[in-house]
Amino acid sequence: MKPKLILAALLMSGSTHVWAAPAPVSEATASESSIEQRLSRLEQMMQSRNIMQANLQQQLDMLQDEVSQLRGITEEHSYKLEKVLQRQRELYQEIENRVSAAYTQQPSYDMPQTPTQQPDSGLNTTVVSTDLSENEAYDKAVKLIMQDKRYDAAIPEFKSFLQNYPNSVYAANAHYWLGQLLTIKGDTAGAKSHFETVVNQYSDSSKRPDALLKLGTLEQQQGQLARAKQLFNEVITQYPNTTAAKLAAERVSKL
């Protein structure tokens, strides 16, 4: 059959089959290349994200280690500071006991020995300087009392300390101990001057009630009973429930 007749026969038969021509090879290759490129970019993005997450985790671990180290250092420093504060409290108490005992060894000053004192409620806690040279200078003066019992030699050391460190956290204590030491030497005027400095200039000092008590005692010894009673009553009123107040009440009852 001739080609024309065959084509006519197909058209007449009403066949719906259509023969599609295959896609060009160049288009298929381009499509596959585009998919591979997108997959490659996705893989690179995933790898970058994984690397970033690993770096962040590493940094987080390092920060946690640093925090743990800092916490350990802080706890160690807090422990050492508490030890220093405890040493200072024990040191002050020992000095008080020794100097008070020295009073009884003076024939012309029949002053009763102060009993062992406990930390008074309502008073400031012991503070410690961060200046090494300041601590060393103060400790040097204190050791003359504590270890050597060289009370005369301690006086110029405390005076020198106050001259070099007038704003020291130990200034009130230095004035107080100078008052104690000068009382032992019989220098009542000098002792009163230092006790008054504690009372008038260091209202927050834990030594203020003791300084008031010592002033009252000195006034009592000099026959100034009205002034002595006034000072003792100040101790009782301003520092109730303290050892100094108890001693002041006992002395008021004997006036």
C-alpha cells in the first residue's frame, strides 16, 4: 500500500494513539546536573550546620568548665577569708584578755579584769584590709602584745601605724589598744584621748562600747562619779545585752 493510502486509512480508522518524540539528550543531561548541584549544596549546608553545632557545643563545654573553676576559686577564697576573720576575732579577744590582766598587775590601778567576752550582737563584724603592708604593720604592733608582752614597745608601733594608715579599717582598734596601753603606763590623759576618739569618730566600731566602759572607769578612778555614771548608762542604753553593758550595770550599782 502506498504511504498516502496508509496515512488516509489511519485517519479514517479514528485511532487516538500519538507517538511522542523522545526528549532531546541535552535537556535530560541539564536536568540531572541541576538536581546534583542542589543535592551538593544541601549536603554542604548540612555539613556547615553540623560543624557550627559542634563548635558551639565545644564553646559551651569550655564555658561550663570555666564556671566550675571560678566557683571553686570563689569557695576557696570564701573559706580563707572566714579563716582570716576567725583569726582576727581570736586575736582581738586574746589581746583584750592579756591587756586586761595587765591592769591587775598595776598597784596604782586596781582595775578589775574584764571577763572573757563573746561577740556582741548588733555590732559590726570584724573587717580585714586587703592592703598587705597595712596588715603587716598592724600585725607587727599586735605581736608586741601577743607574743612578746612588750607593752611599752607596742605604743610607738600603734602610733606609727595610725600616722601611716589614718583611714585603716583597724584605726578604731589601734586607738582602743593605745588607750589600754597608756592606762597601764599611768598616762590617764593620753588613754582618755584615744578612748574618746573611738567613741566620737568610730560610731560603728565594735570597740565603741568597750571604749565607753573604759572612759567611765577612768572617770570613776579620778573621782568624777557623775561623769562615770553618765558614761556607764550610755553603754547600758546604747548597747544592751552586751558584756560591756553588763559590766557597766555592775559598776553603776556600786557608785
